[in-house]
Amino acid sequence: MSDFLEAASGSDSSCSVRPQSDAPFSFNMEPKTLAFTAIAIACTPFAILICWNFFLPFLFRVFSLTVGSLLGWILRKGAEGRRSLLIRATAENEAQFRESRAREKDGASASSDDESWENIEGSIIGSSGNGEKGSRDWDGIVGFFHPFCNAGGGGERVLWAAVRATQKRWPNAKIVVYTGDHDVSKENMLARVKNTFSIDIHPPTIHFIYLSTRHWVLSSTWPHMTLLGQSVGSLFMGLDAFSLLVPDIFVDTMGYAFVLGLCKILFPDMPTAAYVHYPTISTDMLDSLDPKTPVGSQGVNAGKGVGFKGALKRYYWKIFASIYSWMGASVDVVMTNSSWTQGHIQSLWGSRRKQRGREHHIAVVYPPCAVNEIERAVEISEESEKRRQKYLVYIAQFRPEKNHQLILQSFAEFVKTGTPSAKEAKLVLLGSVRDDNDSRRVYKLRLLVNELHIKDQVIFQLDAPWSEILQWLGKAFVGVNGMWNEHFGIGVVEYLAAGLISVVHNSGGPKLDIVTDVDGEPTGFLASTPSEFAEGFEKALSHPDPLSVRRRARLSSKRFTEEEFARKWLSELERLVAMKL
């Protein structure tokens, strides 16, 4: 028994001593080891920041100068044959075109459109500081990356106006448009450009490179992580483009910043430009995820940042924004279509562009709008005022972000008021249908019209030609836009030029750049909710002096002419040409 007690006592003694030998939170480590581990953990966030901001860009640069340049050299060599054929075809087409023009009667060879573009060209020749060669004789290849060039929207008007201005400034240059519109021939493409935008493209010097990888950038291809998926998909499309033809200057006019980054990896010395209609991601988009923010109820992702999945989405978007800023920092010349877009691109790309020595400022180049043509086609006078009818027109592609549902709901609320204006009013939806997805959206909108009991007061005009749009602008009373943070709003400018009283969303380009006061007097009304839009419709349709508003609107629209776009576009593009001389 004593032995047992003695053993138990020894056991109790050992149990009481062991806890005292380990310090709290020692994790069975030696003090020095524990200290170094704690320091390492504390420094990890700083190490990640240093790696992200300095080490990874360094590796990216090394990769670009080695593996990237090697792959670029291989692509350039592989496309030399097509490049030679393109140059030869351009010369042959130009000769045939000149022979055809020579057979025409004297005085009929130059259209009024040609003369106006010659005036634009003459006003800026030589401003690059490179003499006549920089202004006229450069004969390189300018590649425009615009996979949906046949869509017929405002972005396509920018593309074709830019192509036309480039042709007139550098008549010996070859223009290449990378597109995925396989089912459209060159002749049909240019005919649609003329019919839709009233822009004449010089046929001999323009060529289309047809891409087989456009499906990689469709939202339907990436039902999850769509932003990243489409951006990665654009890399496949970029490789497809460069494998077919490597241009001398590369210009993206659709917003594929990742393709521009890829271009700099493959061809570090190639001048690049971006015309940004809308940032792929913005601080407003991030804020819209939080329902507690002022913009938490706006956009297609409104309020989706709550819960675990919402937190993941926020982090995912923030990481994507960092990658997006990397890609944008590589671009030599950046143009934006509005001050709203400029502000967001500056916040995303600005600091990294400075780090890479891109000192050129991000320029605002307003999109070309058919202001002059509308002025000629649409009269604004006391006599024409008598011919105006209570039509409200909404010119926009049938895309989700255009928010046709908001306008239909607002119009239904307006109709319910039963005012004399509401009884007479009719809403006209004018827009192009790009694909089956757009067709399905139009079908759903028609169903919504029936549900809202406004079928007799809503008109759908799909794929209307420019001539028909002009007719609507000439007889309508009000112009409508329902998109939140519309990057610019070419349709809204067309409303101003036609003298329509605008009722547009209180955000983005329409608010900051377009529907602004003239001499302290309004040119339209701003709204955000269905009730505000309905109130705006009533104010516009029952305005005591609509003619004065129309005249102010037309005066304001002169800031957005095709000539102004051409001058600003060429002043930016000549920086790239100077890099090739």
C-alpha cells in the first residue's frame, strides 16, 4: 500500500509540474523559433503587397522580354505571307477603284461627304510635328480590334468614324478590322455602315480579318465568373488575331484591355491605343454590391455582395480590378468617351501608368454623333412644332444594361395618371437585335408590355435603318434613356440634335456631359426611379414652351459633331504614327 501511495504521489507530482514547463501559446516551440514565426506571419501581408506591386511586375516584364517576345516573333513570321497578300490586294483594289472613278463624269467623283472629310483633314495636317511624311505618306497597317463590328450600335459608330478619319489622314495606310462576323461579306458590311450611320468607307484600303474564337467572349460561355472568363477568352481571341495578321499599330475600340496587355507581351515595341466606352469594372460596380451604399440598388448586380457568396464576389472583383489596372497600364494612348469614363479609368489605370512611364494623359474624345445630318433632316421651328406628336422614343440596343424594363414600368405608371398627356402618349423602342439573346429579351419585353396593360401605347421598331430613325426623331416629342451609369449616350446626343426634350437617367454621361444647362436653362430632365421618370414624362409633354427647350438642346449638341471627333481622334492617333517613324 505504501508503494502504491508513493507511486501515486509521484504521478501527482509529475502532473503538477508539466503545465508549468510550457509557456502560454508557445505551441511547443523554442522562444527564438516562436519569435521568428510571429515576425514572419506579421510580415506576410507586407510581403504579399511587395510581391504584387513590384516582384510580379518585374517577372511580367522579364517574361515579356523573353518568352513573350519569342512567341511574338513566331507569330509575326507566320503571318508574313498574309501581310504580303494584303499589301498586294490593297494596291490592286486601289488601281481598280481609280479606274472606275476615272470613268465617271467630271464633277461626280467627289461626294459632299468626301469634301467635308477633306476639310477636316486639311485643318490638322502637319500637327504631329513629323512633316508631310507623318501627315500623308505613312503606309503601315492599323489594326482595329472590334469583334462585333456589324452590331450597329454607338460603339460601332465610333469604329467606323475612326476608320474613315484614319483613311483620310493617312490615305496610304491599310486598315484591318478584326471581327467575328463570318456571315457578313465586306460589301455587305460597308453597305450597312452607310445605311446605318451614313458613313462612307473607302473600300480599297480596308480589310476584314475573320476570327474563329469570338464565342470565347460571349457571356453565355461563362455563366460563372463572367468578367474573368470573358477577359481570359479575349486572350484566345487576341492570339487568333495576331496569328492571322500582325499590324504596325494596334487599336482596341471595344474595351478588351487584356488583348492590349497581350499585345505588349508579344510585341513590346508595337504602339497601342484604347478607346474605352465603359470600364470593364469600376468603383461604382463594387459599391453596387453593398445594398447599404447609395448605389446599392443600381445595376444588374445590385445588392449581391451580402453573405458568404457576396463576400467572395467582392474579393473576386477587387482582384480582377487589380489585374485590369495592370493591363490598362501598358497602353500607350488611352481615350475615353466621357468625363465619367475618364474618371473611372484614371482611378483604375492612372497610378500604374505613371509607374510604367506612361505620362500621356487619358483624353476625353466624345463619340461622333450625326449632329449635322440630324440638323439638316429635322427642322426646329414654330411650324415644325405643330407636326410634333406625343411620342417618347428610346434609342438603344436591346441589352440588359439598357434597362428597358425601367422605362416600361415608368411609362405604365405615367399612363395610370390619366392626364391628357398620358392618354395621348406612345412609347417607341428603337434598337438593333444582335443575336438570339437579344431576340429573347425583346420577347420578354413584349410580355411585360402585356402584363402592364400598355400594349396599345408601345411600339417596337427593331433594326430600323437610319432613315427611319430620322423620321422618328423628326416627329417625336421626348427622348428617353434608362441606363444607370450610361458611359456616354450617343442616342441622347441625337435627342438634343433633333430638339427632343430629354428625360434620362440621373447618372453617367447623360448627367455629366450631355443633358446640361445652356445659359442657366435646362435642356431636359433627370430621373432615377419609375416615379421620377413618370414625373419627367409629364413635365416634358406638358411644357409651356417646348420650342425654347428644343433650340437650347440643339445648340448644346454642337459639342458632339463628327468633325470634333475626327480632330481629337487624329490628334491622339498621330502619337502612335510618330512612334513608327
